Amino acid sequence: MSMTASPHIKFEAAGNSWQELMSHTYRINGLDENRIVTIPLLKNEAMRAIISKTSVGLFPNRCESGTNLVLMEYMACGKPGIVSDFSGHRDIATEQNSILLKQLSECSVRESDGRAAKLWMEAPLEEIVEALEYAYQNREALKKLGTQAAKDMQRFSWNSCALRLLNLLSCKPKSKSQDSNEETYRRGLAESPHDPKILRQLGDLLLQNERCDEAVGFLRKAAVLAAPNTIQLSNLALALLRSGRPQEAAFCYEELLSQSPGNPELLNALGIAQQQAGELDAAVGSFMKSLSIKRDSPETLFKLANTVLAQGKAADALSFYEMALRINPACHEALCNRGNALRSLARPEEAIASYREALRLKPELAEAQINMGCAMHESGRFDEALNCFESLIASCPECLPAYVNLGNLRGELGEPLRALESYRKAIAINPSAPDPHLFAGSTLLMLGNFAEGWREYEWRLQRPELAPLRVNLPRWTKNAPPGVSVLVLSEQGFGDTINFVRYLPLLRARCARVIFRCQAPLAPLLENAPGIDELQIRGRDDSGNAADFQIPLLSLPFEFQTDENSIPEKVPYLEANPMLCQEWQKKLAALERGKLKVGLCWGGSATNNNDKNRSIPTEVLSPLLDSDAASFFSLRKGAAPFEDARCTDWTADLKNFADTAALISNLDLLISVDTAVAHLAGALGKPVWLMLPLIPTWRWQLHRTDSPWYPTMRIFRQGSRNDWQGVLCLIAQELKRISAELKPPC
């Protein structure tokens, strides 16, 4: 009826297929078939790939009796539409996500006998052409519309549509002078401030307009005044969730489930709230219960996989992603996150393949391209990773993560100045994002620019993993009065704590009392360390914040304006327990005399993000262990016992760092990779030879063979990437050369 009634086209039913019908329609309307691609009837799953290759969708519909599902699919794929501003389109199309056709004129549709059937609205061809021209000439504006369209579709739910309908049905008839906008509701509340109906209507309107914090206040007040129905309570839960109050949202969903037990949609909503609240075990339980009711839901499997991955269970998450993808192979989000799980399992090549498939389905998916570049970086495919990040920046110049990861890659390639340039571009895009500031700070410190480096390094405190450092006490500065107590909070790894406790005597000279909260394995070592009045254990004593001020340990260099010439230079600044030293002395005396006693640590904790670069495979140690200039003693904790006759392994007897300090104090030399043991030897003033990868962490700077942090340290660096063999051969030669000089008496 609608095609034949149009004054703009000729239409006749012809042909035996969709393509034949359309070809006939093109011909009788004088159109060139070669300029039109007619897509055959396809399964729904194939539409995503087709839509992603277009720039804009054209929907000049004269009427939409429901909601335009094809337009919704377009918007969900991040593509805007040129849309007639009429009828069902108004449910989803706005000026923020679409190009609206507004110059509509009446179009009377008649039956074959001439009787009027419908009165629709139609946009003029001139306006449609003008909209297409605008889309062609304003590609960046088009992308922004598409981005908003995708966000709007993510938030869209049939529940909210039903809510709007119920609100309309429940409204009293309005006079012509009345409307249903915010001003009307607020006027109503001025007259009747405790009317739950008006409170809900205003709350719902604010929720629809993404003013969720305001919406919560009105919806909650309405719920107190009159018990909410299911839809009203659901909207309060949604407003709480979107305003960053997931725990309160979870309470609402639990109430809804008490009224509707076993509702899989409500269980999913509860799981999302629990996940956002950090209650990951509870969220897993909610998603699993939902799946027990609705077994083949790819959406629930996807949410479950995300939660399990957040728990650190990458293998389990991978299984759930693959179950979801068996049901819906075209889910680009599941493919992307499957790649993340594979990366966590150190399977970068498979991760890259998963990201590629996600990008095939949705080429503009920046997250997949960024993660693919990171996987390429991790697997040593540096040129491909570089191209990945640079091509993303070319197509999306405001993509902050692309600049950050490009900076990380430039740093890994030994180009710190270019890395710094990338971080500064990221900061220009979003000055409040912590990561580019932090990475810029680390790079500046590596380059020896301490003043700017320490300032930028302070941004680490904004990262989620350092949230435990945010105690409810004012920050100590050098301007604080002298008679105060200061709580100093250890952070990051054991080596960081050992390195920076040297600052506590400086702090103690400026205050009345220093309380130091450290990691438990370090407590026996630090119980008599200078500058500490009270020692607390991190994780055990976190509730005891009885102090006037607080400061994270690695912020002290910033407060003291440390440069290379003002690093606290008193070494040793830690001492081993004399009684423990005597015990180790007796144990070592029973061994063969006449050789140097050399501690060896070739690896650190496997949980360290940089461990694959800093640790040395045991099979590479032979050039050093074959040396007859020394007796070697393993100091690598946390690994399986080192069963090699050339190296004594007593690590089972090292219960904490006090034991390790006592053993090191009885050795002539420590040879170590970048781990806490190296810091400990340096703090004890013992000779230490540090083995570093080509690109080390910031504190060791670049190229130098000494360290401003430890005067007894000598640095041996890789000459090329992963060349530990060369480092160990050089150390073996040096050990042989100096053995006579350091050799103890027989």
C-alpha cells in the first residue's frame, strides 16, 4: 500500500525473487542498477558486518507503527541515521545521535478504491539530498553522532519504553496549555511536594535525560511515600546503578527478585550491580543462577566471563567466552574480551587472531585494535604493534589509550623522548587521566629530570590499585608543623619499600613521631630501622590511622625535592640482626674455604608485570655457574628449589627479609636481577652486581654502570634485547678478574 501510494516512484510487483523485484523497480524508475548494491535476504548475524562498512543509514520513513528495528541495529553498530522526525522514530532518534528530517508534509495514503486509509508525513527530496550532502562533507560530526547512537542503544531497554507508556496512560488529561516537561513537574511539586506520582514522573524524566543523580533523589522520595511497583523500583535501581551506587542498586534488584524469583533478566541486572560494587563472587552466583534458568543466553555468558576474568580466572573466563561465541559467533565484544583472556594466559598469537576477528566484524572497535597492538608488543612484534597504534591514531586522533600504548612501545624500543611526546599528547586530550602523567613521570625520572619527574609520578596515587593509600588523613608536606605524627604508607613492591625507607630519618627530623605501615615479610628487617617510632603491618593494621598526617612512601622524594645530588646517601641505612648473622656465619663456615661467597638471584616474582624481561632462564646460567672463582648461593625465593650442584640453595631457611639480610651480610658479593634482594644488598652496603634488561625500570636510568641510589652497586646491561648470555659471560670474566682482590683468606 505505501509503495504504490507514493507520488515519487513507480512500483509494480514483478519477478520471482527479491533481487528481481528490485531490479524491475530500478528500471521502471529510470535508475542505473550499476550504482545500487542490492543485498539479498540474509540472516540477522550477517547484518553487523554490512552495516559496519557504511557511513550513514537513510530512513525517510513516512510512518513507523512501532520502533524501527533496522534503525536500532544501525545505531547499535555505531552508525547514525538520516531519519524522518515522526512517529516511532522519536522513540530513539534525537539530534544528538541522528540527522533529523523535519520539513515534513502530509501524505494521504488511499486504498485501491480511492478511500483514504492513512495520513502520514513525508520529507521532501530536497531535504534528503541536503542531509546526504551534509553527511558527506562532515565525516567527523558523523562519527560523533554514531558514537552517541551506540551509547544510546546500549542504554535502551523495552522496560524504559513500557515505563514511558505507563506514565502517559497514568497522566491526567492536560489542557492545551500544559505539557509534560520538567518545568511542569516542578511546578506540580511546588504545589504538592509530597505527591509520589509527580515525584516519580520527574525522576523518570531525569533518568531518561541521563541526570541520574537528580533522578535518584526524586525516585527514592517517591518510594518512601508510596510503595513502588515493579517498574518503578526497577527504574530506581537503574538510576542508582548509573549514578555510581551499585550496592544500593543491588538491594533494589534483590527486592525485585523477592517479588519475581527466578527472573533471569533481574538476576543479570543484580549481577551487573554486584560486579560494579566489587562483589565478584556474588555476581558470579547471580549470573550462574540466571544461566540455570535460561541456559543458552550469550549475553549472560558474556557477563559471567567478564566477571570471572576480573577475578583473575582467565582459563575459566575463556571457556565462558567460547560458549557465548558458539551461540553468537558475531559478538565482537566477546571476541575482544576473549582476546584479553588469552593475553592473560600468555597466548598472544591466539589473542591477536581473536582481536582480528572482532575488528573484521566491527572495524571501528578501538578497544580491539588497542588490545591487539598490546598483544603484538608483548609477543615482540614491535613493527606491527607500532603500525597498529599509529593507524588507530590516524583514524581517531582523540584516542587517548592509543597514545599511551604508543608511548609504552616507544619506551620499550629505547626511544624515551618519543615516548614522552606520546604521553604529552595523551595528557593534552585528557589532562585528568592518571596513566599518561604517571608514565611521563617514569620516563622523566629515567632521563634524570627529577624535578618534573617526581611531580608527574604523583599521579600514580589516582590509579585504582593504590586506593588503599587513600586514608582519611591530611597529606604531610614540608610546611606541616614540627610537633606532629605522620603515618607513612608503603606501596608497590618489597624493593620499592627497601629503596625508599632511607627517607624516614629525614621525615623524622621534621616531625615528632613516624608510624610506618609496611608489608609483613619486611617487618622483622625494619623493626629497628632508623626514623621509625612505630611499625605497623599492611593489611593487618589498616584501620589504625591514629596520626595527624599521612604520606605514601614514594611521595617523600617529591616532598624533599630530591635530585641526583640530594638522594640520602648514608649507606648502609639498614642493618642485619647480629644474632641471625652469627647463625649464618656458622653455617657458611662448614663449607669449603678459599672461594668467594657469592649470592645469586636470577629471577623475581612471576606476578610482576615486568618479570619476563627482568628474570633469567635457569638454562642460561651456566657461563656464570661454571666459574671456579666463587661458591654460589641461591637467593631466589618463591621458585622451586634450584637443584644444581654448582649452587647451594638454602632459601627454605629464609623465612623473611631479616633472614635474607643476615645471609647477605655473610657473603662477599651479590649478583642479582632487578628484584628486592638487589635493593637489600645495596641498603646493607654490600657489593652488588645488578643484571638489567635492555630497557630497565626508571630508577636505573639509561646506559650508566653505576647507580645514584647505591654506591656499592655495579650495573651490567644487556647489549641487545634478551641477550642474557652476553651479560653472564661478562660477569664471569669480571668475577674471575677480581677474585684475587676480593678473595677471602684461607
